[in-house]
Amino acid sequence: MANTFKNAFAASVNHSAYVDLYTCPSATTTVILGLALCNKTANAVDATVQIQDTSASSADFQVLDTVSIPPRTTLEVLAGQKYILETTDVLRVKSGTASALDAILGIMEIT
């Protein structure tokens, strides 16, 4: 089994629909190491993070639900926890304001 550290990025996250930040590849288990959401604006912005569990009939689970991020601040999310994504599971993000958030996800893929 190989362990590969990777990042996934999304600039100017959409506000009208979820952005699929990361989809776990086939024959892979992924450990989420951390997620940073950066508010690039001068106003507070809401952020929502969701995991789609494709093995549970594509059930969506909220990790953050409309959490306010102060102006020009980075919110560290999921750090220190052990969130596991299985094959085809998806981590999604959505901003409350257009183009206000950048997202950076740190992961370890186990193949």
C-alpha cells in the first residue's frame, strides 16, 4: 500500500452551487488532513462544507453549515480529526458570496 500526500485547490468558490473540491479515486482510501477556507473580502462570508457518501445512496452530510468567516481571515476546518473518504466519495464547498472564498484541502491517499 502506497501513501501519497496531495493538495486540492479551489479559487473563488461558487456561491450558487457546491464546488466538488475532491473526489476520492477508485481503489483508493483518502484521509483528510485539513481544510483551509480563506475569506478574501472585506466582509464576513458564510461557508458550507459537505461530504457526499456515495456508498450510502449518495447521502450528503454537512460538515459545516453556513458558518461565518470574518473578513480577510482563514478558517482551519477538519484539522486534527480523522475524516475518511472511500472510493468516489466527494468533499464539496460553497460560499455565501460569489468569488469570496479560496479552499485548500490537504489529504493522504492510500492505494
